[in-house]
Amino acid sequence: MKNISIILNVVLLLAVAVLYYLHFSGRTTSEEVSGRTAGPISPTSIAYINSDTLLKNYDFFKVAADQLEGKKDGLQAEYENRARGLETEIQSFQRNAQNMTIAQARAIEEDLVKKQQNLMRYQETLAQSLAQDEAKVNNELYDRVSEYLREYGKSHDFQLVLTYQKGSGVVYANDSLNITEEVIKGLNEAYQSETKAAADSTASN
């Protein structure tokens, strides 16, 4: 799931950069016309979230990650079961090859090669399926967080919201600018309401 954390950081930073540019490019023009110079941004208009903490505590992501892990384990078990079955056939062929005619041995050998190729293709299919599922979670995670932060930023009059994680370029940030816990609370409340509504709808049907 490390890739999801990285992707979340990148897409949020890009989104914030675009919004920041659009916001200040328009204001700078009007200020230049009036002959005034834009002043520094007030610290109270900037905030940040810790993406590692958010991913660790956001209920939607925890559920989605568990589901992905469960699917991965199930597919891995199925693949290993097929691989063991093929290995058993190969060992059986090796034990009995000397009792077969050349034609029989060749036919079985060709069949085993095809089964090996099919197993490799099956493994590739599983990997692609998991990658698609993870990409889907990434996209939904981004949509949910960015949409919430957009509304949160407007309601709290923030001009800039950044993401932070250990190892990032941010060396220090005042704790008063950290809105992670409040954002997590809001995201989880929205997710729980959504889940409850879906459950009620299913029950009524």
C-alpha cells in the first residue's frame, strides 16, 4: 500500500498547486492595476495534513485495503494450488517417462509445456487484476479526500492545504496548522453515513 500513499501525496500537491495558482493569479492582476504589491499569506490561511496518519485512520481506506489484501491472498492461494498440481504432474511424468514410448512421452511433455504457459498467463492476469483494483482504490481515495478538503478549505477560509509525511521536504511545521485529526473525523463521519445509508437501502429492498 506504500504506492497509494505516494500517489495520494502527488495528486493532492498537484491539485493544491493548480488551485493556488488560479487563486493568486487573478488577485495579482487586480493588485497590479491598483499599484499595490501582494503581501505574504497569513499563516492562519495555510494548513497541512499528515498523509500517513490519514491513511492509517481513514475507515474507507482501511476497509478497501483489507478487501484488496483478502483478494490478493485468495488469488495467491488459488495460483499456488494450480502450481502444485502442475508440479505433481511433472514429477509423475519424470518417474514414469522410462515406461512410455517416445510418442507418449513427447505428447505428455508438450501438454505439460502448454500447462506451464497457461499458468504463467494466469499469473499475469492475476497481477493485472490486482493492479486495476488498486488503481480503482487510488482514484476513489483521491476523489473522496480532495472533494472533502475542497469543501473544508472553503468553509474554514484556507487558501492552501498541504500534505506531509515522514521523509518529505517539510522539515518543520507548527502543530497549530495540522488539521489531520479534524479531517479524518470528518471523512470518517461522511463514510459512516454513506455506509449506513447503503445498508438501510439494501435492507429495505
